[in-house]
Amino acid sequence: MKFPIIIVTVLISLSLIACDVEDFLNEPPDGKITAKEKLGEVINKVRSDFSQDAQLASIYGREVSTDGKIDLLNTTSFNAFIYVVQSDSLQSNEFYVPVFMAGPVKSPVNFETMLSFIKSPTAKNVMETVFGTLAAVSIDPSASYSDSPEVLNILLPRADVTAFRNINPTSMIDMFLVPGKSIDSANVINSADWIVNFILIQVQ
């Protein structure tokens, strides 16, 4: 029975060795991050083990808190920021997630998995169109867009959102950052937009 324990210890040690020491120093002590805080680390990782021309295509935030953060230390639910990256040279997408004290890692989640999380038929139809575009489109690196807390600071005080949240206090927040030109008809190139989706949770 000692053999599996040794293997786990070795794997953890290798993961720690493989990480940049600066990643450890930059970790928030409470494990809570916004969507943009780990973007630089993710892109650096992606360009070293996926493709040097990789660019951000989308960010998916699952079970984001009302302050626009996810908790890397929360193991009781699947809350995460998933970074979708796209490579023109490989014509391929990959998905990465930040891990506390271990740096970003490639995720088994894909577009189909993400669609399965969306309960609203309208939101799912929109995201199917968006995901089809993201297979070949990335967000311009110079695009200006708000971080997740700023988005929710604008959205949550709205009267319709407040009314919905009062009626559905257990609803969870999912967020999607996508290239602006993938969801509008103006063909705006240098922009990105957030789509916010509220997920109703049944309380047993």
C-alpha cells in the first residue's frame, strides 16, 4: 500500500518543480482570483507546451462569486476560470485552468462540456454560435475589456437582475468572455464582450 503514496508524492513534487517560483509568490493567500489575474501565466504556459502563436479565444467562469472571483482552494464544487486558447498554425483549441500553487494545467473540458453546463436554451443557442466562431477566432491581444469584478459591479445592481436574484437566491453565476465580433453584427474587431448566465440550483 506504500507504492501509490510514493507515486502521488513524486507527482506532486514534479508539479511543484515544474512551476515558476514567481507563480508561488504571486498566489493570493486566500486562493481567490479574478478572470484576468492569471491570464499572463496561462498564455506563457500555453505558448510553451501548446503553440507559440496561441492567443486567448475565450474565458469561461463557472460558479463565479458575486465579487467576480473564483476560489482555487474550493474543492467542494466545480468553480473555475477556464481559458480557451486558439492556434492558427495548428488550427486547434485547447483549454487551461489555473491551479493553486501549481500553475495553469491543460483541462479535459471542451466546448461540448461547456455547453452541457448551460441550462437556458436561449443562452445555449447563442453560445453554440460563439463556440463555432472561436474555433478560428481569437481575442485581439490589444483589446480592452473589463475584468470579472467590474462586469458584475455593473450587472448585479440592475433592477431586473436584483429582482431575479431575490426570487432565486441560490442561483449561480457563469460568465463567458468572447471576441466582440463573434456575437454582434457590426464586425467589431478590437473588442471582447462578457455574457453572464444565471444558473438555477435546486435546494434539496
